[in-house]
Amino acid sequence: MELPGSGGNAMNVVPSLDPASPRVRFGAELRRLREAAQLSQAAVAARLGRTQTQVSRLEKATRTPSKSDAERLDRLFGTPDGVSFTRLYQRIVAQPGAPVWFRSWVEEIEPTARVLRSWNALLVCLAGLLGAFMIAELPDGQPDAVHVDSSAAGQVTTEHDTVSAIWKRYEAIRRWAYPASMSIEMIEEARRGWT
């Protein structure tokens, strides 16, 4: 989700960190095997073709691994103690409750996106802007992709008119947001009240 008024800086959308989830297990096993091999996150990142930050997010379970990440990790570490990153990846994308149409987003879009921006009507309610959506800015000149939700269905598309319409909605929402400095001040004030 993008911070209101942040001028394009993104914040991770943190998934549920249920210790029993395959995403958390994937991250914990990556860290355990990386440390056992005495490799830094940067060293693993170089072998995956990722950044150190992306490896850190995999370990913290705040990034969805791609199929190629899982396959490369299996080649890098083997399958000690029966750990298979490919099997964990398959469990992540096959979790119950995830609709079939959402798999293309999880498997192809999210792991490669440079930036993800999202809006959810349950978090922010503005007249005329119903239904959650996410925008993925993809690397290497690929067209942006959007995931659009309604109460009955979801759609993942790179179709220009749909992507353009979602960007317009997103920018309309951003215009309602506080400037970054004001938001930071409000967060600091809340933090001081809690400490």
C-alpha cells in the first residue's frame, strides 16, 4: 500500500504472519539454511538474481516467492531435512480460500513487481470508489498490471484502458490524502502516546 502523500514511495502490504503458514515456513527455512551455509542475504540474492532487500522480505514472509525463487533455492541448498522450497511455494499458491483467478497475480505479477500499490474499500471509503484494487509496476518496460476486486469476482489484466482507469481512481484517492509531512507528524504523535 502506498503511504498517502508520499510521492510514490511504497510500503509493504504485510500478509498474515501465522507461524504455521507455508509463507512463514518458507522464510524461516531460507534463513536457517542461509545461516547454516554462512551466506549473507546479499550472497543469496546474487544467486537468485534478486536484491538483498527482496531476500530479507522472503525471510520475513512479507514477499511472495516466485516459482523460480523456489527452484533456485532448491538448487542452491539441496533438500536437507526434506525441506523443498518448490513444495512450500506450491502450498503458498494453493492455500484454501485463494480464488483460481488470483494465482496469476501471485505467481507471475507480485513476485516480479517493482512497486505494488493497493486500495481497499474496507480501509478507506470514498463515494464512487467501490471495490479493492492493486496496481503492479513491472520492470523492463512491461505494461503495468492491475488486480480489481468486486464482491463477486476478481480480474487480473494489463489491458491499457482498464489499467488507465484504475490509475485515475488511485490518483483520485491520493488527492484526498494528507501530505507526507502531516501524515508523519500524526504517526509520530501516536507513537509518543504509546511509549
